[in-house]
Amino acid sequence: TVAINFPNPFNPDTGSTIIEFVQPVGVTVRGYLFSISGRLVRVLNDTNLAVGRAFATSGNSAYSWDGRDFNGAPVGNGVYLVHIINETARTVLARGKILIVR
């Protein structure tokens, strides 16, 4: 399954990107963001859930990412990979690519 984010590309200086995915009922998920070289940049969890988002389909969830790493520093321009992981089964629910352009 594909994790869809918008806007894409996005400029962290002017906002954040929303990463949408289907979350099965009763499953704990986390979003892992990697640089194109495979370095883990950030882990998204319940504190990063996009609030106030209306979904057409039950079971959809979304994370908001501000383009910052673990330390709160802005990441550089480029492609970042997102993996949405089912933490219970340790399986990938969705994958996607995010392009940052300033």
C-alpha cells in the first residue's frame, strides 16, 4: 500500500506535509522517515497524528511531519522515504516518498 502525502513536494519553511495511510482497527502503527541513504531521520507516533482531518473512509489516519529530524533540526532538501509499520506484527503497512524543496 502507498502512503500518500500532500503537499508533495513540500517546503518545511512554509508548513508541514500530511502523510495519509489506512490503519487497521486495534493496531499500533508508527511512521519511520529515512533519508535516501537509509539513515533514520525521525519516528512519527501518536503525538504526530494530524488532528481535525476529515476522512472519507473509516480506518484512515494521518501523520503530520514538519521536515525536522529527531533533534528538531531542519532536514536538507531531497527525497525522504516513509514506512508506516504495524508495530504489533512488525510488518510494513504503507510506503511512500517525500520530496523537500526550499
